[in-house]
Amino acid sequence: MKEAKGKKGGGAVAKERVPKVQDKDIKKRKGAVKETKAKKPKGGKKLKDPNAPKRPPTAFFIFLNEFREVFKRENPNVKGVTAVGKAGGEKWKSMSEAEKQPFMTKAVQKKSEYDKTISAYNKKQDEDAEEVEAEESDKSKSEINDDEDEEEDEDLDG
């Protein structure tokens, strides 16, 4: 005498439905709503400086920028980004090293320009960091001296 699960009746006790509460102050009764906090990067990841120079494009991306213009002129009805990317990838794979060479030289040139700008940027960042450290060390020295002066004043008074 097995009872089938999920069937109504058959001796099973029916649960009563509790109507939903239509209360404007329901948030007050359920507790305070948590405010969303700004997410911090996980794992101690450094935040990227928005003033830092951008990395240079690779030879493929330089090619793709030029190919995208040509592809759009030849196929004005194709609007998908993925279609352009796939066509560009196939074209790049089918190209010989001699055909890729102009894009590679542009990439090397942009890479050398990037290296110069990033080294100048890093020098500036190091100088700024040294200035901040110097200011902090001056502050800490002055705070220590202030404490010593106060102690001497107390000794003289007492």
C-alpha cells in the first residue's frame, strides 16, 4: 500500500497557503537593507593607473584595423563584429611572411615608442613616490620632536 508522491488527497496532510503580506514597511520588519559596498579587487590585485600609457597593438591587430575598413567597404550588409574578426583571422593565417612583414615592422616601431614612454612614465612614478616618502618621513620626525618637547616642558614645570 504505497502512496503515490505528489498526488492530492490520499490521506496526505495538505499544507495551508499563507497569503503574501502587502505591507509598504516590509523592509523595516525584515531588517535593514544592506548597502552595496564598492568591490575591491580580489587577491590584492593592483589597480591600473588611468594615466599609464597603453600597450602597443600587435602586428595582427594593426592588420585587423586596416582589414576591417576594407571588409566593411566590400560587405556593407555585414554588421557583426564576430564576422569581421573571423574573416580577418582567416586572412591573416593564409598570408605569407612577406605579406605580414609591413605589419610586423609597424608593430616593432610602436613597441619601441611604447618602451620609451613607459620608461619615462616609470621614472616619473618613482620620483613622485620618493617625494611622498620624503614628506612622510619629515612628518614622522616632526611628530617625534613635538613629543620630546612636550616631555621637556613637563619636566621643567614639575
